[in-house]
Amino acid sequence: MELVDFIGLGAIPIIMGLVQIVKAFTDDKRLYPVCAIIFGAAINFIVAWQMGNDLVLAVIVGVVAGLAASGLYSTGSTVRNFRSM
């Protein structure tokens, strides 16, 4: 693997922002991680397609980015709730 294979991990803040937009349209919290995974895979697929990189690897990295974005938001919420106790 090359460094360019991990370029999609920089999309984590973008994925978090897109999920925040989705939250305005639905109250079902079960969909948020799924949306994050879909956004991560889609963003990385598009970037890899434009750069001519391996598309399968890009989708896998996108899924990881989506999971990371979902976990990062969850961890931030937990810390915020812990501080207010």
C-alpha cells in the first residue's frame, strides 16, 4: 500500500458534517453510522476513480473512514456527557 491509498481518511470531518446534515431530516439514530459508512465509501470511491487508484481498496478505506467518523462523534458525545456530570 502506498500513502495515496490512505488519502480518503482525510474525509473524516467531511463525513461527520454530512451526517450532521442527515440528522436534520431523520430522528432514527440507527441510520447515522450507516450514513457515515455510505458517505465514506462514496467519497473514497470518487477520489480513487478520479486519481486512477484501486477502487476496491478505496471503498475499504472509505468504510474505515465512515466507522472512524462515527466513533469519533460517539466518543466526543460521551466525553461531553461525562464532563456535565
